[in-house]
Amino acid sequence: MDYMPKRILITLAILFVSLCVTAQETKTAITSKQAKITDEINLSAADIELFKQQTKQKVEEFQQYIVTLGSKDEPAEKRNMAEKEALKLFYKGAEMEITTILPDGTVQKVNRPMEKYLARLKSLPFTKVIIKFYDIAYIREFTKGPDGKYYSTATIIQEFTGFSNDDIIYTDVTKKEVEIIIDIVEDTFFQEKRWKIFLGDIKATETKTAVS
Amino acid sequence: MSAFYCRIRLIRGSILVILIFLISCPLFSQNLSDPQKEREDIFIARIKQFNEFADRFNLKSDFNGNPADSAFRAKMPRERMIPLLFDLKDPRIQTSDTRYSADYVRIKEEFVRDVIQKKLFLYKYSQGIIAEARSRVIFQGEPQKIRLFLIQEIVGDDMVKWVLYSAKGDMLNVFKTDTSMVRFIPPSSNETDFINLKRALEDTDHLQYYASHNFEPDYLTLFFSYIGAGLIKFEYVEEVVYHIIDIPGWYIKVKDFNRTDLNSGWLITDVMKNDLELPAFIKIP
């Protein structure tokens, strides 16, 4: 009679131990190195599609920050905040590469860390900046890298016009290739991990100069 | 409201299809001069990324980058799309140009026919897509060019990365050809514990003659060792060109044309018949 409860107890104990092991494995997979995470966690096709839509918003958000921090008419506090917020959109170590095609056809490239690029933009002598967004953004599908992050590139075309008072002192049309990275981040407030979009390196190529 | 915008986009898309189709007509392309709208149309038509080139080649996406639906496929079948992926300003296809080549036109037409009839598609992650990063380096204090060849490698089931496959550049051509004298290590050298090996290895420009007839220099290893020794400092990639040998029987070269034209962006700049696999192909100078 007392054999049955003993067997049930043993079965329950085994089940409990196996559940603990499974939970531990899952926990390990989530919290260990990112390379390990990649083997365990994947984004669904629907998630990726959603991130593709969010990518455009992120890029537009960045453009809006550029408008603010480039305009000297805006209060310094607002411009500093825009610089700070813009940087938050980027992955650590992101760079801006500006390509200039010289009249003889040769290519000249300048690379700057994003922090320096934004700081430099803030110091340019424009009282007002207008960025015209063309309703064109090509975003390639996300591809998973060996580190488990998902990578894409968005192409945007913008017309940048810098004013000094009412005079246009600089304008150009550039094509920008923006690297997009989806990575897992830890939300300290909710104490959970979630996928987040970051902007990465940007390659900017001038397509046509209207006024210089 | 959004339905209204969708409709507008659809109408614009249709107009663009017609416009892009018409750019193959030289008379029309010369008269395309509607100012602001023209620029937007150019940006939409432009093949903005290599990925977009592949999608258009496979007729997977429309000009806005959205999945190609049946209506788009009906308006722009591959018979129309593939020819538009070529550089239409190539002098070899302009009958009025002195560089016009009937042979090239014939090969180009054969390629288009083959791709359509045999339903040949481009696999984006194929090792038959070779990216050539034409780069600027500083070698011994002087700026020089180097060509780095990268291919894609699939990791696990679904992860992808680009890897360096080969390198070419003047500074990597360490061996000089000289047939004025015969260089070799004599057959009896082993008996003298290869005393003449020192002499052979001092002939620094012609060391290859002392190696096996199967010897093939590995330029990528050489490049890595130069970088490691601080002889080469990498500056930046000036231009990327794709060599595609993934389409059975064919080689195409794709490069970015940065011009204010409907026919711009990543376009086919050369097509040839090819039966070489990657290792043999990469040896072509």
C-alpha cells in the first residue's frame, strides 16, 4: 500500500529535477555569451517583418535629431539633448563614412566615430537646417550573423540644406546606407531581455550637389 | 486616408513601370526632364543596394522594394526586367558609338534569353557571388591599391558572414619572372647538407623557382603577414564590384553607377560565358 505513494514521490522528484535542469539550460542559454544565445533564440518571420517596419521609424528619428542639433536657432539644451538621444540610437562603435567623388573621378573617404560626427555637425555654422526626406527607403531583409544578431541595411536619400539666416549656404543630396542591427538588450526596469533595433555604421555618398 | 496614399503609390508605381520600360528607348531618355518628380522617380528606379539587384533579378520585389505581386509581374516580367539591369550607357551597346560591339550585344541577348528560358535565379548567399573590395592601403608609407575578394559563408543553419577569400595587389607580387638563367637546388645538395640553400634564399626576387612546380603563392596569407608586420596599413574600401559566377554557364560583373539617371545604381557592367568554379576563377588576374 505504501509502495505507490513512494513511487509517485520518486516520479515527482525526477520530474522536478528534470524541470529544474531544463529551466537551468534555458536560463543559461539566455544569459550566457551572445554566441550561445544565437543557437537557442530566433526571431520569427513576423517579428522580423515588424522590425523592418520599425527600422524606418528609427532612421527618421535619427534624421530629426540631425535637424535639431544642426540648427543654431534651437536652444543649446535642446541641441545637446538631440545629440545625446541620437547617440542612443546607435550601436557602440558605429562610424560615419563620408564619400566624396572628386571631379577627376577619384574617391575620397573620411571616417568618423558617430560621437565626433554629431559633435561636428553641431558646430557647423548653420542657423537652420532643413532635411527633405524622399519617400524612399529600401530596407533589405534581415540576415542572422554568427553572433546571433540580425543585420540589415536601409538606404535613404535626403536633401540637406543649411541656412545662415535666410541664405542657403550649403545643400546636397546624399544617399545613405545605414547598417541596422537587432540585438538582445536587458531591460533593467522590467528585468527582462528583449530584442532592440540599433543603427550601426553609416555610409554617405553624395549623389548631386545643388548649391555649394 | 492610408488607402488613398496606397492608391497614389500604386498609380505612381504603374507610371514608373512605364517610365523605366521606356528608358531603353534612347529618344525618350534624352527628353526626361520633369524637375522635382524626376529626381524622386530616379531614386525609386535606382537599384540602391546589391540585395535589391538580386531581388529585381529574381523578380522578387517591385521598384519600391515590396514583394512583387502578380500585377507587377504581369507589367514587368523578367523579359523586361533583366535587360534593364544592364548599364544601358555601355558604349558597347550603342550603335552610334565607335566602341559598339555586335559580339557583346549578341552575348548579352543570349544571356537574357538563357536566364528567362531556363528560369535561372540568383541565390543571394551563394559562394558564386564574389565581392571585390577595391581598397586603399598605405604600403611602406605610400598609398597603394589592393583588391580584396570576399565571399559569403553560411554558419550553422541560418547564419551568414562575409569572409576574406583572396587578395591581389602589386605589393603582393613579390616574385619576379626571369628566364635568363636556370635556378634550382642541385640534385646532390643533400649530401652537403644543402649548403647552397643559403645562396638560393638570398635570391629574394626569384624564390619561386626553388619551390615545387605545384607551388602557388597564397596572397591572402601574404597580405595578412604584411598587415601583422605593420608593412600595410588598411585605409578604406574605395569601391565594391561583384563578380557573379552563380548563374550556370555565365559570369556577370555588377557595379554601382552613381549617376542622375533612371538607369543607375547596381547594374550589370559585363557579361561573359563562364564555366570556372571559384578556385579557378579567382586565379584570373
